Amino acid sequence: MADFRDKLYEQYYNSQSGRRLNKSLADKIKENHFQLSHELLHLMPAEKSAAILDIGCGYGEWLMLLHENGYIQTQGIDISAEQVETAHSLGLNNVHVADVFDYLKNNPSTFDCITGIDIIEHFSKEELVRLLELIRTSLKPAGIAIFRTPNMDGIFASVYAYGDFTHSCLLNYSSTMQLGIACGFKKVDVLPSFVYVSGFFKELMRKILWWYFKLYARLVLFSSGRSTQGVLLTPNLILVVRN
């Protein structure tokens, strides 16, 4: 039986990544660039000539942002031909259809940085361990890999975790740390994602409510006899691993 993901990835842009656009693609990219600028750019290598690979790059909005910020050696791969076609229509010629396992296997010690935005949750546990091991060998010495993934300890985690039928391996802070260490990386960090809503008064209200709900969640953990240490509550986690 064919992998169920093959069917969904054939039309991933129309069935998922582009399905819920309530604004133009250009406006959506601008909004996501604001998010990614605050969330990931400061983690990237300082050297603008760093060789960067984005896996599961979709239609390439992260690659666009990297280019806008001066990175000159970037490339992306995605299993979905439809996503890659959309990237090409946006002028991104450094995006290619490829199987990530084959691609990494054929490019040992090649990249200064490998990124994956909302991608590692799409693999089974067995696949994810193999993927991270291949990423480690595809990085140069002192290379860095950065991933964003849904956080199962987040408030209303199911909205993000189960919002895509192709999600398989879902993590929290503790399991993400465990995964990075077990896959042989020398340094592993798990960070909260950036949270905001556009509009001054909306963002002010969000900050007030976020403070309240974080306090409530930690009180619930405390009342159940569990520690709040190593618990993050943001919708996503940022995994940063280094060779």
C-alpha cells in the first residue's frame, strides 16, 4: 500500500498550505516574514555566505526572507511538486523536488546550516531519528540546524498539532530535548516560539490574556503535583541543534 502522505503531498498547496488563505499570497508571505524575522533570523549564522539548506521548504517564503537579509547560498527542497511549482512561479529557482533522505545522504559535510519550518512533525518516529542523524552528517563541523514544530504542551495544542492530516510525530520540550541528544548533537536547545497578533490594541489584549493563561496553566500543573520546569506553552517549539 502506498504511503498515505503521497496522496496528500501531490496537492499539498491546494489542500493545505494555500487552502486557508483569507488574504492574498503576498500579504500572507509578508505576515509570515514578520513572524520568522522575530523567531528565527537571530539564530542563523552571522556569515552571509553560509551554505544553507531548507528542507520541506514549501513555496519558499523562508528562502525569500533569507535572500532579503543577504544570505547568498541558499537552496530548498520539497517532496511536493505542486509546492515547488508555486515557488518557481514566485521567482525562486533555488527550490527543487527531492526526497530529503536521499538528498542528505548524497551531501555529507556540505551545509553550514539546515532549517526546517513546520516539517519534522510530518515524519514517523523512526523516520525522524533517521532524518536527524542524516542532518548531523550533512552539516559541516560546527554546523547548526534549526526547526520549528508544534508544541504538545501549548495551550489548545490540538489546533496546531492536528490541523494537518500528515502530522505524525508530535513533541513537547522534554521529548524534543531527548531526541536531539539521542541523535548525537553536541548542543541542544529548545526555545519558545514568537507569539503576536497584528494591531496595537489587539496585541496589548493578547499580552494580558497570555500572561493570565500562562499563570493558569502553571497553577494547574502545580496543583497536579507536577513541576513547571522544562514546560513551554507557546503554540510551537524551536529546536536548535549544533554539531
